[in-house]
Amino acid sequence: MESPVVTSDEMRAAEASAFARRATPAALMEEAAAGIVHAITKFFPTPGHCLVFAGKGNNAGDGFAAARLLASAGWTIDLHLAFSEKECGPLARKKFRALRPKSGPKNHSPLIILDGLLGLGAKPPLREPITTACREINRLRNESNAFVFALDLPTGLDSDSGAADPNTVVADFTLTIGYTKRGLIADRALDYV
């Protein structure tokens, strides 16, 4: 069955409907994390090294939850927090604290990046410290042959219009959560998704 294409307002309404049916944000985040890991391991079945770039909201929480599952599957994890832990929202902070990255020698191949900086509703232009984090993701993609997985949408891309900040993350894979966002299929988003 094909996923519908939705606006950010329609996605928020779908989330509100799920919460009205007693789904919890934490349970939905775990479901999203399982889907993220399933997609990653479909393309990269052998554990490697994962860099998690995280903001402070639920998109970061999705990244932390997925990283926890990847770590339990043998991946080494490095966290790149754009904000301090205390600035994270309550659910993102909870998922961050549950993450126990695998220690020991680093697996360097494959190298993947989870873009969990910004999610639904973020609009260009980007601001610091997110701009610097996006530049670093794009640099690692180009210079270290890292594969970038955008969680829900690449940071810097407008979820409704597809407008992009000049420093928008260039994703090799965009893993939509819930539904495809309208901005992801806009012609001007093609270089980023």
C-alpha cells in the first residue's frame, strides 16, 4: 500500500489521533527506531560505525533510540550533540540516557550518519549550532564516504514546500516516519533526499 503524502499540519493531526487512541510518544518513537534500524540493516547487514547528529527534540530522540538498537546489534556509536543534554526535550533526554554506546575498537566500515538534528516543522533558514552540524555531516559524506540517513527529512529542508537552506543535509537515504512529507517530493528537494 502506498503511503499518503501529507503536510506538517496533517502529520500533527495524525499524531494527535494516535495519542487519542492511547498511543504514547515513547512507544511511537520506539516503533520509528525499529523501522529505522530495519532500513539501515537492509542496506548494511554487517555492523559498522554510526555517527548520530542530534538536536534537542523528538527527531533527536528517534536517533538515540535507533542508535541504542544499532549498538545492541554490534554497531559502534559516536554521538554529536548540537545542544547540551539539559537542553533536550524530556523524551529525547530519556532516550539519550537509555543509550549505551558499544565501547571498544571502532568499526569503520560501513560508516553511516543519522541526521536527527531537526524534524517536522523546522523551516529554513538554519541557525547555529545546527548550521555547523549540517556542514559537518555534508563534509563527512563527501570526504569520508559516509552514508547519510535523514530521519524523517534532511535537516534544512522545509517539510511542506521543499525549500532548502544552502547548508541542508544531503541524504543518501531519507527514512520517513509516519507518512511521506509533501516537501520531500517537491522538485527543488531532489538534490537533498
